[in-house]
Amino acid sequence: MPRLLALLVFVSLAACQPMTVQRSDEGPVPVTVRVDNAAYWLEEWYRVKELPEDELVQILETRKQEFEQLPGPRNRLRLALLLAAGPAPVRDQAQAQRLLKELNPAEASASAKALAALLDQVIAEQRWSVDKMVEQRTRIEQSEARIEELERQLQELTDIEQSIQQRN
């Protein structure tokens, strides 16, 4: 009886494992990955981010055209992902954030909504970081200006002191 139970547990667990298929360009891919799945989009983004600049620009134009022709969640997120987290030649986080804000949650899958929320958070945090760096840079410049002013005043006082000592 224990052997039969162990065999049934083993068979049940084996049936729950994702089955893989062989893709000619990248190797095995889980069957559970669908076209609207965030994991697929992230895998696609990972491949695209390493491409040369001219290819990136072409892909961006293709994504824009696809989105204009069919502005559904899939094309919206593919474009937003490239704009939000792509390399510098194609990055436009303001446009990506607009695309994400306009995503219709009723049309989007759970993974699409999760990816949109994550991208929006990443963009917000990056903007916060940039704002903080600008603020710190401004403070440093103000401090440097104040130091220069204090050094000038110190030099004037030193000159006055030397002038008084020379009179005596």
C-alpha cells in the first residue's frame, strides 16, 4: 500500500511539471508561456536590449506601428517595456508611463497588469532618483559657492589683519 501511494504521488507530481518544447532559435521554452505572458515579454526584451543601435531604432518603429494598428494590452506593453527599460537610444520613460497609465485593466491579463505596475514603479523610482541627484548636486553647488564666499571673506580679513600689523 505505501508503495502504491508513493507511486500515485510521484505520478501526480510528474503530471504537474511544465512540459517543454524545442524552439529552433533559443532552446526549450515552457508550454505555459503564452503570447500575452509577461515572462515572454521580458525574455523578448532581454534579447532586444543587446542589439546594435540601428536595429533597436527599427524595432522601436515596428513596435510603434504595431501599437497604432492594434492598440491592445499586448502591443502597448511591448512598446512600453522597450521605452521604459530599453537602451538609451530608444528609451523614453515619459512616453512609456503615458502608455502604462492608459492600459485598460479590463482588457489586460493578470500578468500584463502586474508587468505594467512594475514598470510604472520602476519609472517612478528612477525619476525620484534623478530628482534626488539633481537636488544633491544643487546643494553641493550652493555649498561650494558658500565656501568660496567664506574663503574670500577670510582672505579679506587676513589682508586687513596684515595691514594693521604693518601699521604697528
